[in-house]
Amino acid sequence: MADIYTAGGEVLMGTLRWEKEAAQRLADEVAEVADELKRVRLDAEEAVLEVRAKSLQTELVAKQVEKKLLARTTKSRERELLRGRNRMRELRGADIAPTDEEPTP
């Protein structure tokens, strides 16, 4: 006697049973392949996001360095301008006091 197989409330035997079992195996394999494909796609998307995050982090560090360099350059330029003004006053024989203030009467 062959084992009795039920599917969807129907009793299946012989060739019909084998066909139903083969179809179920195929459906299971298709589902496994679909799951694996989804895992691979998610891994790829994750890798892209990690690369973007690292790129943004590198860009952030570069901007911070650029900002520090700009601040240093600005201070250096301001000091150089002040030295130049002071030197010009010395050469003209003026006081080193700032000229922005008006004399008091």
C-alpha cells in the first residue's frame, strides 16, 4: 500500500501525489532563491550606504580642516596688516595709537 498524501483537503496517491510533491519542492526552491536574492540585494545596499557614510565622514573632516586653515590664514593676514600699519605710522613719525578714534576737544 502507498502512503496517503493530503493536499488542500484532497487525498492524493501515485503520480498525482508525486506531481504535487514536486511542485511543492519547486515552490520551496523558488522561495529560497527569492530570499537569497533579497539578502544579496540588501547586502549590496548596505555596502553602498557604508561607503556613502565613510565618504561623508571624510568630507566632514576635510571641511573641518579647511575651516581651521581659513581661521589661521585670516588671523595671520590680520596680524600682517596690523604690522604694516604700525610700520607705516613709525615711518611717518606718528604715534602707534589707533587712528580710528577722534581726538577729544
